[in-house]
Amino acid sequence: MNTLILKLGATGDVVRTTPLLKHLPGEISWVTAEKNVSLLTGLTKTLRSVSWEQRAQFCDREYDLVINLEDTADVAQFLPQLKFKKLFGAFIDANGALVYTDDARGWFELSLISRFGKAAADKLKLENRRSYQDLIFAGLGLKFQGEKYMLPEPVRTSLTGDVAIAPKAGHVWPMKNWAYYAELKTQLEKKGLVVNVLPERATLLEHLGDVKNHRCLVSGDSLPMHLALAVGTRCVTIFNCTSPWEIYDYGLMRKITSPLLAEFFFKRGLDERATTAISLDTVFAAVLEQLR
């Protein structure tokens, strides 16, 4: 069997898609963003991966299954260049609309291309209590049973400590950025703990190494959270505007959900009330609990 996965980004979404590799038989090809290729290289003997810019290389065979987990037109427009028997996910229909296969509706009805429109999709997403993996696995006729992420060995780094803090969640979701990370660092250091703010690294595997070198990670719903789950680092994760239920915690995560989550759910602007709704004391107590 030959399977092609189209999952470019975000990097955290690529990471949480890797459990599929444990269930798909035969040869697997994966097109992803350039920066994510290093996370997929060598994961299994039957996996090959290339960047989106090199995607033409993967037009070299007929696929039994193509899994397109992107909701963008440019990726869907690549599908006619491929030979395949079955498609799961997004495609462009005869009317030029970006739609999705019926078996992928569990995930895509919660997405930007939902047939119900964005407002209804966001409401469904807020009400959803199934993890991303559960939704994708079920659509493919599989059963998610807590299969772990698959990532290569991290690069060893010298940054070690008790607690790692990842205060930035990227420019797309400014309300993910909790307001009290600096104060949390001070409070934890008063307890005699070694606390590091994760630096930017040249490679993702160095970033992975930094996360592994700590007993606990504090962050929002972001890439470092997924890396912590991958390497077994306990984490405290703050959910200001995205779904805590969509994240499978693998028994490692203490989720802290904003009391204003419904008001700011899936909104990409910036409101100070969203970033300050969860108190410093709440997160501080959760970190100490995770360290115990």
C-alpha cells in the first residue's frame, strides 16, 4: 500500500499527526513545510518526506490513499497532479469550491472550510470533546488508543533546569500569550527552582532537546507543548482562546482553561482580559503540583 500525507504546518499539528504512522501499512510519503522535514526524516524505514517546494518528487507513483489535512486552496490544487485511488480530506470540487470528503467531516466541519460557515464551525469546535487524533483516526476507520507522537532523537543542549517557560505562541494567536510569565518565573525561583525561558534555536531538534532537559514546561497551546508531550516532559498548559479538549494529554499535562474561554474562543485579535483571566496563583500551584 502507498499512502501520501499532506500536512505542512503548523509544526505542532505535524507532530500530533505522527501517531498515524503506527497504523498506516506499506510505504508512506509525507509532504510538509521545509522546517518540519527534520522532524520526519528517518522516523520509520517506510517513510519518506519532502518539503512543499519539492512536492513534484512525490508524483512518481500511484497512491492507494491520499490524506490531505490542509484546508488551503494551494494544497488542494496539487491533488490533480497526483494519481490516487482514494482521498481523505480537502479538495476543490467541480464548482471551484474548497470542500472535503464525507469521511473527513469529523475534523473539517470544525475548520475554516466547514460547510456550515466559520461561526457555526467555531461553535461546534467549542462544544467538541474529542481529541484531534481521535477525530482523524475515526475518519480513516481507525481507533485512537493513546498512540504516542513519533519524533527523532533531540539534539543535546546545555540548557537544563526544573521549569522551562515558553511565553510566545506566535503572531497568529496573540491571545494565547498569558500575561504573567515573568512573575511566574520570579515566584518559582524564590522556591529555589531553576527556571529557563526557552530561547530561539537554529533547529527544531535543538528546541526539542531544551524541552527534554526540564522537569516541567509552562506554555500556551503551542509547539513546545507538543514537544513536551513527545519527550515525556510534564507540562502546565494555559488555554486562553483555543480548545483544551482537542489536545490529548498522554497523562502528562495539567490543563488550565480560562474562565473567559467561550468569549474569546478562536479569536485572533488581542484583548488584555483574555491574557489576564487566569491568575498567577493558579498556574504557580499547578507547576508545583506537576513537579511533585
